[in-house]
Amino acid sequence: PGHDLRSEGCSGGRRTTREGRPLVRSISPFTTMRQSWLCMIPAVAAALSTHTKQHCISRRGLAGAVVAAAGIVPKPCAASVDDLPPDALKALARYQGTLQIAADTFVFGIGEQAKDPKQWDALPRAIAPGAQAAERTLWAPLNGLSLTFLDDELVDRVRTFELAVKDLASTAVNSRGADPSQVNAKAIARVTKLHAECVAGLDKVFKRVNALAAPDRPLVASATARSGALYTDYVKNVAQCQQAGGPMVSVQTGGLVCGPALEAQYLAGQR
């Protein structure tokens, strides 16, 4: 700002004195570098101005100093895989299967609990942040993705989902009363509605993850996009594995598949 680029030698013409004699002066390397940068600004500004009328520029592609100097603020592209920190995809690969099973549990398993007032007092232990199972399979993975993806919108969606889950848990406990059999239909409808809102919130989290990372197998939180029957079979198989020696049993005996092999089979849509 405040510079006349013509006075810095950007015109490309031969400079002369007022008397018409060639102007000769000592030019340091730093002066030449400064002139080069200043002379680039109009060309870059023109190119960016033309380009950004119909296109966007990725966040990594923004030439910050030159763009700022030229007074151009191009529209950033939507976040993409190229914009993710190096550890983000590794975190997704680590948590993807766990999160999908946790989502199915929330949709189908917790969905059944939300319909039954007798089970409402167990909801906080099943879904609230800090609860053992939920913390390991749902909240720790979600927070891990939030930390590695470094995406404000993802953080906001996880936080919104967390608040909805806390509302569901507290509402269910407070609505249960001393005698669950006396809970009226209005209270049941309210709790089931809050559960549906939680599912929608989790699906929004997943959609953001999918948009950022474009995984081969997108994460989904939906009763229609996922199979309730397949989930029921999976839960039965997990119970059988626990009876056979615990959830970490990884051998196949007598047709019983357990551990990581069972999870892989379930995620692949196989029974």
C-alpha cells in the first residue's frame, strides 16, 4: 500500500532522467527481490480474481501473503481429504468399526430401552459420557476424531450430540418415577422423541466425518439404512461368545465366530 509500482520498475520500460539520459543507479539484491514481489501482486490478483469468480481455492492452496497483499479473499473450498491432518485418517481407520457398532447399538439397542420405562434408570449407565461401555465405544472414539480432524464444525456437532444424549438420559430417569408401570404415554413419547433426536445428531456427526474423509464404508446412524435384524443376530452371537469364554475369544470352534472376526463379519453385513 502506498507504492506506485511504476516507480519500482514494473513497467518494463527503460528509465531515464528528466534530461533524457539513461538512469543508472546501484541496485542491491534486496531491492531487486522487493521489486519482483511487488510486480507479481497485480498479476496474481488478476488471476485470483478471475479464478475465484467460478471456482474455489483449497485451504492449503491459499497463497496467504500474496493474496492478502493483493486484497483478494477467495472463497475456500469445502474441507476435503487433502485438508486433513496426517493423523486424521489413521484415527478414522482405528475407530470406524467401533463407531459403527456403537451407532447401531444406540439406534437399535438404546432405541428399545427408550420405549420401556422399566429400563430408563439404566440409560445413563448405557449412553452417558463417562459410562464404561459408552465411553470406550462411543465417546472416546468421537473425541479422538475431533482432536485429530481439527475441524470446528465436527467439534460443534459432537458437542450438540453430547448435550442431546445428556438430555435424553436425565429426562428418562426423571420421568420414570417410583413405579415405571405408571408412566403415561406422553412421557414415553417424549423420551422416544429425544432418542430420535440423538440418532439424528449422531448421524450429523457421521456425515461431517464422511464429508471430510470420504471413507470407503461411510458411517451411518439410521434405523432404515442399517439392519435391525442383523444387529439382533450380532448381539446374540456376542452373548454366546461371552458364555464360551469372554468377548475377546477370537477362535472359531463349532461354527462360533467371536472377537474381531465376529465384528468384521457383522460390519460386512454377514450373519
